Amino acid sequence: MPKAEELKYTKTHEWLHIAGGEATIGLSEHAQREMGDIVFVELPKPGRKLEKDKPCAVVESVKSAFDIYSPMNGEVTAVNDAVSGDPALINQSPLEGGWLFKVKADNPAEADGLMDFAAYGDFLKQNAH
């Protein structure tokens, strides 16, 4: 997987890496830290059509449940079954082993509108509480 600096980010703390029209999506380092220990994941089914900025998955931690939003329109091509079996992988390796699902993008250029690593860092600073 690429490094954090090579990913795109959303305001709802998903990361995205696009290659060949397929996007891999996961939770940012920041999000998994804020959530605490992740204990359950409900991922979208392969073949499901996702809409940009709409909830498509759920992650539950010891603190609460959180919706995961699709960063783009497209069809789910794969899910990370390892995360379903061991949700703690998201805490241990959010950018590698803890990815959530892959989407065949309807329009890969949608990723261009997402934040890069530096912009996401600025976003986190502005929204720190």
C-alpha cells in the first residue's frame, strides 16, 4: 500500500487510494485513534452501488458506532474479510492490513476533489477540540 502522504482524505476521515480506476478505502490514522478499540465492522457487499458522501459501512468501537461514507460513486468490488474477522486490524494497521473495501469508480476524477495529506493535516488542526 502507498504511504499516508500518497493518499486522498475526506472530511469524514476515510482515506482513498485509486489505481487503475479502482479505489481502496479505509479509515485514517486519526479516525482509528479517536474511535479507540474497534470491535465490530459491517462492510458493504460486493456488487453494491455506492453513492458519494452516503453511509455505506459501520465501524463500532468500545466508545460508539460510526458510519463510514463512500468517497466516490461506484460499485464495491472487494471487501477486506480479514477486518470482518478481526476488527482490531483497523487499529493496528489502518493504512495497510486494515483497509475496508474497494470500489470500481464511476468517475475516478472524483478523487481529485478530496484532500491530500497536507490539506488533511490542516483540516485536523482546524477542527481539533
